[in-house]
Amino acid sequence: MAVAVISEFNPFHNGHKYLVQTAKKLSNEPVIAIMSGSFTQRGEVALTDKFSRAKTALENGVDLVLELPTVYAVANAQRFAYCGVQIAKSFDCVNYLAFGCESGNVDSLKNALNAVENPEVNKIISEKMSNGDYYPRALQSAVREIFGDETAEVLSSPNNILAVEYLKNLTETDIKPLAVKRVGTAHDSDKACDEFASASLVRSMLRQGQNAGKYVLSVMQKITFPENLERIMLYKLRMMSAKDFSLLPDVNEGLENRIFDAVRSYNSLNEIISSVKTKRYTHARLRRIMTCALLDITENLQSTPVEYVRVLGFTKEGESLLKNCNVEVVTSVAKTMKKESNISRLLEKDVLATDIAALAYNDVGRCGNDYLQQIVKI
């Protein structure tokens, strides 16, 4: 049997090690990490390459690392969670899904799920959003009206919201949720606590040339800088029509026209996003849209079923878990890409994402790394 963890490990830090160790201690089972690759859910290039992050995870308690397809790694919380759970349940041996969250209480998360699925709550959400509010705040406000402050408070943090999405997708499976309360610092906190620092703080420190060794488990030789992708992003955006923008995920209600006009009015990505941003269109949503534009990820593509698992690395015990997988196990991108299928359509974006991410290093990385890099074995 095994416990799955849906993750980004961007980078793998002490908080992630705590999550993995706690999951192992509570379940007494090996850990399968389903990890984002070259881009992350905030619509930003990963700090370092996926194979390096997989290696660090394997050296610190994870037994098998699989790639969460880029198409879903840059999706909203609902689709991100859906894809992760789909991969987890493709293994007969997975009986737990562990996740870090502020609550740490499965019952309170289940109450929040019931609130999220309540018809009256969703009616209020629709009304608030029609008046220009954005989903997270409309959700919390609607839940407060119907279910009170305690349940609404659960939905005030990103990790709890993602945890609720995990529970929603676990409903018709035999996989049990394992909520691990976060320790140290809050999500995206700019303050460290003892040996714990948020991933965003670690990324900021490293990109500013500061020593973050106290908070991470390995020294990264090469790191990315998102600003290195600015010009190719602007180039891509300027090549697109309003119709092209309308085909991207989460673009609706005329948002394509706002983006199209902003691209022609401003000369930086931050200016474009700031111009388009409203209460309804959050910074994170817009950055994901820009990344989908860069990678040619459409709404249609983000609805493609996940019928495979892509292996990034394993320990000896982790390798043995692969025999419990009910879908195609991809260990060679080159072989899989020879046949056109839903699998190759998704893998094609992983390859493209890796090649574009290589441009984000100050010393540009090589092209075709997905074809050249061997699976990490510990």
C-alpha cells in the first residue's frame, strides 16, 4: 500500500520534509509524490528543474515521483486537484492522500466541502460574482452567511481551499484523506520561523542571492528568474488575437478583449496584468492565463483525460509500486511521443514547458531535456 502527496516542491523545503515524514509515520507506507514539472499553479516557472526537485524529494523520504502534467499544473485549484487525484487513484496500492493545510482537521474540511456544494451558497456566490466580486472572497462570504464564521474561516486560506478540492475528488474513491497541519509559517509568508520558511520566501531569498540553506534540503546549482521569460511572453501575447485569448482556460465574459487591449497598450507583463486585474480577475488567475498563452494550453486541452503516469524518479521500493498502476506508465518520452494520442498531446506540453523553462536561467539551459534526462534512481 502507499500514501500519495500532490505537490510542487518548489523548492523542496523543511516543511515538505515534515509533511512526507508525518505521512509515513501515520500510514506506515511508502510515499508517491505527484509533482508539478516546469511551471507551477501560480503561473510561474519553477525555481529549478523537475528532475533536481525529484532527486531531493527521493533523498528525503519520497519513494516515487510522478509528474503532474503541465496542462493541469497551471490550472485553477479545481482542475489541479482533479488531475492529482486522478493520478493517485490510478494506483491500486494508494489508500491515503496526504496534504498540508492550515486546518489539519478532516471533519472541518468536510464541513467546508458541504458548504461549498450547498445550492444556496452557490446562488449567493453567483450573485456576488455578477456584481464584480472574485470567487475566493465570494465563496467565503456566502459560506459565512449560511454556515457561520467557523466554516467560512476554513476557506480563508489557499491550502484549505485546495484541501477541500481534494476531498471533493476523493468522494467516490476508497482513498482516505490525511490532513497534516502546517507547521512553522503560513502560506506565502515573508517571515521565517525557526527552520521553516514558506516556498515563496525561499524562492525570493535565492533569487536575491541570499543564503536559504537553513530552510531547504539541497543546494541548487542553477535557478530560474521569471523576468528572463518576459520578452518571449510579450512576443507571444502580441501575436495573439482576441479570438486566440478566448480559447484559453478561465477566459470568459469578454475577458479576452480586456487582455487584447492591454497587450497593445503596455510594455511589461506586470503592467498588462495590473491593467486587466479587477476584484473578479485575480492576479493569480491572470498569471495562469498568460502562462497558458505562452504554452498554447487551451480550454479544450485542459479537459483532456489523464490516461498515464510519467515517472521522474524512484527508490527501489518506489519502483515496485509501479506494478500497481492501472494506466500506461511512461518511462520514455521519445517512445510515447511516436504515437498520437491523448497521452502524447499532454506530454508535448511537458516537453515544451521544459524547453521554455530552460530559457529562464541566466545561463540558458539545453533544449530537449525531457528526451535526454534519465529517470532519477536512488
